Amino acid sequence: MPLFGGLMLIALRIRAGRRPATLRKIVMPPLGMATGFIMFAFPVTHIPWLWALSAFGTGLLMFSFPLVVSTRLEKVQEDIYVRRSKAFIAILAVLLLIRLLLHGVVENYMTIPQTGAIFYLLAFGMIVPWRLAMLSDYLRLSSPLREAEE
């Protein structure tokens, strides 16, 4: 099931590049995903702070980097589109494979809810810098000052 979900996510990312990017489309995924922090209100998902920081930091420092480098925004006439490198799909597939392999190892040492919490923090740490980089590009490209320079 996680493999199917990951493949569906890759398909959605491919389709998203065919339509213009908007501020809403860039900002909403991390905001929507942030609602997942509610899971930590339940004791069954509690994990040590060091584990939480390690998972978030791994997503932030290791998993987000390939996404940030392989995703650029480009202005085409009046619209802004996401232009990914040819390696983007391969990067997503490798990240999915790594997460699936790590999931099998991690769940041997903690409960299923705790494993979910760890991988949620990893994914959140991955998506935030990626979307912030996209937001920065979007604001730069949509800036009235940039249009005046051209």
C-alpha cells in the first residue's frame, strides 16, 4: 500500500507541471500537512525529542536537497510553471525506495504509531524547504520589479 501511495504521489507531481503554478498551490501542501501535528496529542505517538529532531533534520538536510535542486520555476508569457530536471522522477523514486526500506527497519524498534510519527516528521522536514525554495522562486518571478527590468 505505501508503494502504491508513493507511485500515486509521483504521478500527481508529473501532472502538476502541466498547469501554471500559483501561490496557493505552492503553500497549501505544507500547511495542509501541518495539521498532522495533531497526532502528537495522543500518547501512543509520543517519541523522544532526539528521535523527532533527528527525523525532521534528516528530511530537512538530506531528503529535501535533491528536490530543491531539481525543481525550478519558469515564467512563460504571463504564467509561471514548475520545470523539473529530467532526474526529478528518478529522485522521487529513489526517495520512495529509501523511505520504504527505512520503514521496514524502524518498525522493528518501535510501535506502528511511533513509526508513523517518525516518518511524518521526516516527510514534513522534506517538504518545507522544498516548498520554501519554490515560494522564493515564485515571488522572484512574479515581482513587479522583475517585470520592469525586462
